[in-house]
Amino acid sequence: MTTKVGVRSAKGELGWHETGRKRDMWRSFFLAIGIFLCILGVESLAIEKAVLHSQQAPASTTGQFTRSAPAREITPPEWAPWTLMSSGVVVLLYSFTIPRRVRQS
């Protein structure tokens, strides 16, 4: 919810300032971070390891071979899934309390 409030600048000019939009943006930001952490935690709980392959450059027309970069393996530690999921839930709960915090101040 946004409300327009008339404010006067230092020069005495009357302008409009929208209240509430800033609060909504912070809430959306923390909500997105919390959801991302929860999803990342669930993914790291479901997989044993992730293998990342780099994109191979197309072979040249002269018949020369190109060297591909080695694959990179990521193995999440045993504590990572639970830490990511719990941190995500805490950030989600924080994002739901932001409107109350702004109204109180």
C-alpha cells in the first residue's frame, strides 16, 4: 500500500513522496533471498555431487582439436543442506515481520 504525502523541500517547494514502496521492495528482496536459500538447501540435500562442464568452443574448420576445460565437481558438505534451509526459513520469517517493524518506528 502506498500513500502520497505532501512534503516541503529545503527550498520551500511542495512535492510528493510515496511511503510504503521502499518497505515493499525490502520485503520482496528478503523474501526472494529466503526462497533461494531454501531451494538451494533442498537441492543440496537431494544431490550427492554436482558436476559442472564448461561449454566447449566449436571446432575450427581446419580440423584442429580444441582443449576442453576439465569438469568441476562440487560436493556439498554434510551440514550445508540443513544450514541453508534453516537460514532461508529465518530470512523468510524476517521478511514477513518487516511491515510491522516499519510501522512501529
